Amino acid sequence: MDKASSFNLLLEQAIIKNWEKDALTDYKGATLQYHDVARKIEKLHIMFESSGVCKGDKIALCGRNSSSWACAFLAIVTYGAIVVPVQHEFKPEQVYNVVNHSESKLLFVGDVVSTTLDYNMMPNLEGVIYIPDYSLVVSNSEKLTYAREHLNEMFGHKYPKYFRKEHVKYHKDQPEELIMINYTSGTTGFSKGVMLPYRSVWSNIDFLIDELGSKLPANSRVLDILPMAHMYGLVCEFLLQFVLGNHLFFLTRLPSPTVIQEAFIEIRPDVIISVPLIVEKIVRKLVFPKLNNNRVKLLMKMPGINKKVKEHMLKTVMDVFGGKAFEVVVGGAGLNREVEEFLTSIHFPITMGYGTTETGPLITFSNYDNFVGGSCGTPVKHMEVRIASNDPENEAGEIITRGLNVMKGYYKNEQATQAVIDENGWFHTGDLAKMSKDGHVFILGRIKNMLLGSNGQNVYPEEIEDKLNSMAMVNESLIIQKGDKLVGLVHPDMHEAESLGFTEDDLRNIMEQNRKELNNLLPSFCKISEIRLQAEEFEKTPKKSIKRYLYKEA
């Protein structure tokens, strides 16, 4: 593919080049080809223009992943408006805050979200558009009402014969021009609006085309399982694959590990972009039970035989993920070390990336053939990355970064912007890490999550949780501090407990045994004083990180 200097030009080229190819499919539903996508984009452009939407106006987009969501996003950015993706998991109050704070002119809503909102709480909206068919839910503008009612007529008048490749001409974006305001999931308080310019999205895509796209076969198939309102899923799953001319499948239902794994088998994706939680659950539920038996363990100890056993294990795991994936990329949180070590030991193509919403999202990434266990890759193209430490190899420091990917700032929040971007342009991530001589970054945890041990030593709760999550009957865990003591909150594997007939007392006894085993693995200053059972799963952000602040007083 020819390199384009702008993001919208990349979209133009992709549509024209792949005009007759399959583009977007709703899993178990209809398929749009690239020319169908272009037609939908053009109709929305006509509706925007006829209803008085100007370049630079904000348009919010809130709904589950679907081909209609994707077309609406593409239409907004190629028109020159500023898209405001809103996470569909947000509570109504959060949606109102985002729409009102961003001063959005229009709001696209999905089928589930549309029934939960009180549109009177967003009084400045000119209209609300239903994502599945782009019909009007609410219109406070005569121009918008007329445009929607006469849309097919206006489209036919503009293109009396038929809509062709040569009609695809999109807004010529400038590097510093805003493409979107993406509101963070907001683990504490009101979420902040990250202002991302076109250069940020273009820079991320430019790197990924070379690093990942060049390794994939033409006409690759990709299953979109991450929320597209989140930068990781939006850029790495959706936008990259669309620009490459690949065929995307949207999992339009709740992405449970069972549903996702069934889709893997059916679609057989060429690359998988995921969060660790999904990979871990699939491996623990569908792979470990097949391989964790005495016969396999015995064969693994036999010289010459263990190589064949590993090859069998690799095929087993590959088949669970569809059998074709060039690699499985995880990001958004750390991968459990037990699962990671198992996958790397059988040469499964697992790799890890790292980034933030504020960097649209990439900061580090390496393909699996350059992956180092425990790391999250090396700095990506267009970005400088440093560890704020006198000895980055041995002494942890904050990850700071600058380059084309970094945001312009937080919308209408200069104080918050200045708190994270210094006078030299370095973005301070809030993450603690070390860096090897060859540039691999090893994250220890968030600065704000770091606890102080009884003797003044730094305690990284994520490292303890990683060990605890690999122990018997533990589904997920959280380490909190009570006075000078550390306490583990554990949500047990309730499905397994029920199948084995375990009572709550049984689970407490198991957790006490886990606590003793865990403490044998830990330095004295970060031993756990007790483990408390957590009946429900921990509440999480859309990228599946536990909302720690909710449990500080547990």
C-alpha cells in the first residue's frame, strides 16, 4: 500500500482499492462490501450537510460494536466533524456528562443504549440518530428532520446514475486538527476528554501497517471483540484492519469467553487483538483442563518426547483460537504470568502491547518473535520512551513519552493537561516500569496503586495479584491496604465451586491455604494478613481493569 500523509486519505485509498471486497460483517448477520460502506458514508455526509453540521462540530457515538457503528464513525471523521465515542457500558449520567461537556451537536445511539437515556438531560442536542438504521429518535431541528425524510431523494439527485469510486473524496485533514475527543473510562470521578489530533491516529496506523499489517495475508479475517469506543479496539482492531482492506466481523453480542471462542472457531481470524482477561479465561477453561493431567506431565519430563508433547499442546491451543492466527496481541492490562509462561513455553505466538488513551493508544509493542516474557514490547515508531529513573534497568521509574501519538490535551481542562504533559512535551503516564538495555519495557504497576509496606518498602499490588490469580479456586483478586496490613479480596471460581459441591467454609479454608502458599513466595514486607471472599465479580472499566477505587474501603 502507498503511504498516505493523512488518515482520511488512507481511508479513501482503502475503499477505492477494495471496492468489491467484503468489509464489515455483523456476526451471524449481514455483510457490507467496501462500496456499501462508501455509500452509507456518503448518505450520512448528505444528511450532515443538509442539516447544518459544520466541519469541527462534535458528534457523539454510543452503542455496541456493529457495522452501522463503524460506518457512522467513518462518516463523521471523513466529513471533518469531531467524533466523540462514548462507551456503551457508561451509566446514563456518564453519557449525559460526556455529551454535554463535549458540546456534541448530534448523538448516535445503539439499540440497547437508546432505551436507557432521558434525552431531556442533553438539551443542546439537535438530534438523536438510531445507529441500526440511522432513523431519527429525536429531532430538534427542522433541517435535520427534512434531511432524513428526503435522504434517498437527495442522494439520487446528487448521483442520478450511480455512485462510483471516483465520487469518494473526503475531508483533507491537517495533522493538528482534532479527529476525536475520547473520554477516559474514569476510574475516579468524572472522566476526562482526551483531544486526539489526526496525526495521532495516522501515526499509530502508520506504525501498525509496517509492524503488523505487513505480516498478515491479503484479505485477512478479523474478529472485533473489544469495544470500539476504546482506543485500543478502535485503532488496532477496527481502523488498522479497514485500512488494510481486511474483512472485519463484529461480535454484536455480549463478549463472553464462550461466545468469543465459538466465533474464533467459525471465523478463523488471521490475527487476534484482545485484553488479557479473555485470553486467560479461554486458556484456563478450555486448555488447562486438557493438559494438566499426570500423563501429560510425565511425558513432558521425557527427553525427546517433550518436544512432540509441546507441538501437540501448541496445536491444541491454536485450534481453540481458530487455528490460523499469526499472533494474539494482548494489551490494556498485564497478562497473568502463569498463562504467559505456558504459552511462551509451547511457542504460541502471544505478544503484549502497552499504551494509553492519551497516546491514541500505542507507546510500546513488539511482534511475538521479539517478545520477551514479562515485557510489553519496545517503543513504537514516532515515539520516544524513557523511564524516569537514574538506573532504568534496575530501579523503577515512571514511564514518560513524547511524539506524534501524544494528545493535544484534555478538553476544557488545562489544569489536568499541565499535570501530565510537561514543558518539554513529555507525557507522564503514571505507570511504573523498568527498561532493559535493548528497550523492552517491564511494567510494575500504577503509581497511584502503589502501597507502602510496614517497613517503608514499595509494594506493587499487581505483582501479588498475578501470583494469587494462579492459585486454586481464584477467579480474580485485589490487594488492598488496611492500616499497616495487606488484605486480599478474592472472587472465587463460583462455577467450579458449585460443580465440586464446595461450601463457603470450604472456600475459606482453600483461601487460607492459598494465603500461606502465597506468603512463602513474597518478601516479608508484602505478606498478606488475610483473604476475604468477594461474592460478586469486581466491577470493571470497559477495558476490563478492576475499578480499584470502589474497593479501597472494602
